[in-house]
Amino acid sequence: MVTRRRLLLAGAAGSAAALVPAEWAVARSLAPPGPATAPAAVPLLAAGAVPKYVTPLAVPQVMPPVATGAGGDEYTIGLRQIRQQVLPASLPATAVWAFGSAAHPGTFRWPAPTVEARVDRPVRITWRNQLVDADGRHLPHLLPVDPTLHWANPAGGTEGRDSRSAARATPQGYAGPVPIVVHLHGGHNREEFDGYPDAWYLPDARDIPAGYARIGTSYQEFEARFTERAGGARWSPGAARFEYGNDQRATALWYHDHCLGLTRLSIYAGAAGFYLLRGGDADLPPGVLPGSVPDPDDPAGARPHEIPLLIQDRSFRADGHLHYPYAGPEGAGGSRDGTSAGGHPMVFGDTMVVNGATWPVLPVQRRRYRFRLLNGCNSRFLLVSIAAHPTARPARPVLPFWQVGSDGGFLPAPVEQGRLPLTIGSRVDVVVDFSDLPVGTELYLVNEGPDGPAGHSGQEPPVADPRTTGQILKFVVVERTGPDRSVPPEQVTLPAPPRLGPADRVRRLSLQHAGTAGHSGPLLGVVDERGRGVPLPWDAPVTEVVGLGTTEVWELHNFTGETHPIHLHQVQFEVVGRGRSHNQPPGPAERGLHDTVAVFPGSVTRIKARFDLPGRYAWHCHILEHEDDEMMRPYVVVPAGAPQTGGGGTAGHTSPPAPPGP
């Protein structure tokens, strides 16, 4: 019998298999704490006081390059602090962090302009940390920074960087210059261009305090690798020049800050954008999918019927400022249970934001649309559907999603879904057909994911509040202005993803609570010969040392009571099995390639990847509060014949020799 609970969590429509196991139900014992006593005097803005569906959806513009040529495309992208109308115009604007073209000041926005790239055409980006004021003085973080985490720690100097601060945190946290390093999530890139967490750099501000470290532990090493290949070129102060070969399948990637111990705060502040990779043998001819041909009348190359949607949750203060709950360590005005950054296991905003605006509205013509969905929340799993009523629960999906792609590009075949699960950090490529709806029809993108951690529960799951976090976006149907020549999604033949060969090795890895006085939160680790998890912090010796060119199966054993989205840098992997005996095959929507996978509690998830680039990379939970509190581990890919050992995550590690230049 299909119960309401199973229906809510299945994500199934028509013949689609159950794609969201019951483990997504909320564990009541894991519910997040209430908001901490805020250091600011400004009261919180109640989500119910924010008008819905009065702001038009903003579609990210295309990032303008600074140069193009036969050798690829060049960009200079900065991160700056701006004010943006995130809340409706009747409420105050919000200070946010935004990427944009350093040569075009009007492009800075949250989310950032989209980088449009082509398969096998290199993209070179100079990433600039421009978190300074008009006089060139450094800006503090928009949100309270807890320096007692294992983090970048510029104030520790060269010897104490990338470590925990000995000083107690105050309710205001660290107020010094802010480090960044940018990660292209899902990218297949050499280690020096991957955005390794301790390869950060401060802005080139004129008032950096004496004794502060200006760069992270790995910055000089990676700059030297770049210099060797670039004929002596160097990275400039406050910047890093990354090269992306784009030698992978066409898909949607995204870029965001990945600084050690600060990722949760910088993404929450707005430091994120799409990177769409097109072309190659694994793409479709122009015209098959909606929006696959740019608008010829738009000089920026907009695709009005292909729309990226960055879905996030946030909380605000009455003056428009972002609110991030902060309790601080014991003795600093709050209580810390050791399970997370700032005393909060996870952070759930009470207001939904799409493309940098709260509860926007999108007019859609009577035609097919392609949506590139990204769950950019810090901690929230989403389960979305299109419904006729915004608050009725369970929602009744009235239009299906035709899923055509996942993290790593197209699926083997389109999958029809009424409810679409969105794992934190993952991307889903869907087609929605509005052709048969009357003009004036109003529909809603709603969320029935949990309003808290996803885990086990023997009761009805407390789904997102239908009045607030259960609503995302409103569609209003208008008349079509031109022909729709796209192919009906159920008739599209997709380029099948490549399948990996037999594995050279199987690794058993653990997700578990540490249970120690120093760290009782979740950590990654290994499984010993008796089947017990061995938790390891970020800077423990590397245990995942992989041979270059080998294919491995990683068994992810989740000993915690909650679901964790696990992300591997550098590779796209296959999901090959789930369940307590890990022999449950993946559903139709998981038969593509992925870089992020939901690992359910009390079970094993098996993934298979081929590691074809040497270097030092990271794998981690993409619940950002967990990632920042050491639920992250390094892994190293070494050439054949190299020693199968490695050093720690932030110091003493040995990278393989640099491969020859391209």
C-alpha cells in the first residue's frame, strides 16, 4: 500500500521508481536548535511578513569574458560586497557578497553571472578577492566567524594558519580580512585549479594587520605548479589564476567559495554562480531541448527558455541584513556541543530564495522550458513538485518534471517524475511542458522536503512549513510569442553516459559521530577489519591514496542517524548500489554520472569512479556546516609505482610530481 509518507518521500511519477527512500524523513531528535541570541540589536524579520510573488525572477546574465581567441576564453572575476534587493522592494536591501566581471562593475550579483563554456575549449579565470572598501581597506565577514574551528585562520600567521585559534570566539567572531578560494564544483581539473580549501588568499588590502598570513598553506605550492607550466607567470597578490580544460561531458557545474572553515558563511552571503558547459559528443543538437539556441536579438546570448534556478534558504533581520544563527563556544555567550560550526549542527533559513530573490514569480509561455536546478542550501534537502495550490499538503503534482540530466550530464533516457528530490550541492536538468495550460493559470513550485535534518523517523515526516519554506516559486502562464520547435521530452533520445569498467579496488569508508571530548560531531573516516568506523579529522594522515588511472569502488558506510550528501572533487562517479547490503540498484534518475550523492543513515552507498588526474583533492559532506567542522578529508592520486602513503590534510602532505604541460 502506498501511504502518504511513502508518497511524499518516493519522488515517483508514472513508472518512475521510488527515488527518495524513507530515510529522508526528519529525525525529531536531530531537529535544529532555536535561533541563538543574536549579537546584533536588530530583531529578526518574520518570514510571514515577507510578501510572496511580487518580485520577478532574475535570470543570471552571461559572464562577459575579457578576451577570446583560438586558445580559449579569458575572464577576470572578482568577489565584492554589494547591496542587492533580495527582499521585495517594500523592504530594505541586503548586503551580500557577489561575483562579477572585474572589468564590468554592473555585473556583480548574487547569484553571479553564468560562465558559458564549451567542451574542450579552455577557460582561464583570474579569481580576485576584492573584499575591500572604497579606500582599499579590508572588509570583515558579513556573518560572525567562529575562529575556534579548524579554519584558514590568517591571524595565526604563517605558522598558525589553517588551524584552530587559541583565542576564544566572541559573539562577533573574527573581524579581520576574509580569505577565499574558488572551487568549480563538478569540474575535472588539475589540483592547483581545484580550489583546495587551504589554498586561500586574502584581499590585497592596504591595512592587513602585521603578522597575518596572507595566503594558505597550499597557495605557494600550487602557484609554483602554475608558474612552471606558464613559462614563469605568477599569480598577483589577492588573486589566483585558474585554468579549466573543460575535458568532460556537457553539463551544469557551479562555482563557489571553498575556503577552509568558511564555506558555509561565504556561500550563505552569496558567493556562488553557475558554469554551464556545452558541446562535445555528449550534447544534443541545437533545437532538441528548449533554450538550446541563444536569442539572436540578445547581444548577451540569453536563452529565454532555458533557466538556471539556484534554490537556497535564508533568514533576515528587519533592516534587510542576512541572519546566520551563532551560539559560539562555551564561555563566549553561547553553548557549543561540538557537533558543528558555531554550535549549530545545521542551519535552516525560514525564507526561500531563488536566484537571489525571495519567493519570486516567473511568467512562462505556453511552451516547453528547460530548468537547470541547483540545491544551493546550506543544510536543507529539497523535494519539489509543481502544484496548483501553494499550501495544500500533500501537494498534488499537476505537471511532471522530465529529468534529462544529473550532475555529470545527460541520463541514459528521460525520467518522468512528479516529485523531484534535490540533494544539497547537486544539479538536476529537467524539461517542463506548459503548452496545454490556459493563459492565466497560476502554478507553484513547492517543497515537501523536511524542515530539519533528513534522517530516520517512525512518524509522519514534518515536511517544510507550507506557509514559508514549503513554497519556492510561482509560475504564471502567458501566451506563446513564437513557435516551440523543441522535441517533446518523452521522445528525446539522450547520449548515454560512459560506463566504467571493473574496479581495481574497493574501499570501505565511514560517516559517523566522533564521540570524543574534542569533537562529537560527524566526521569521515575508514571502516576497520571488524566493520567498525574509525573517524578521522581533516588533518589526519591521508588514508585514501589512489593509483593514477585506476577505477575504485568506495563503500560509504553511514553510522550516523542522518542523511549526508557526499561530494568528491575532480571525478564524476556512478552510483552502483545502496541499502544495508548495498545491493539495491540505483533508480532511473541515478543511472547517470554524479559528483554528489545522498548517503542514507544505517546503510551503505556504493559509488565507482576512475581517477585520471594526479594530485591532492578533497571529499566531504556538502552540508556546509558539517564540511566546515571537519567532515572533510583529503585524498591523493599518485602515479603508478609511487608509495601508497600520504601526509595530513593541511601540512606535511606530499603531492605527486606535476604532469607535463598540455
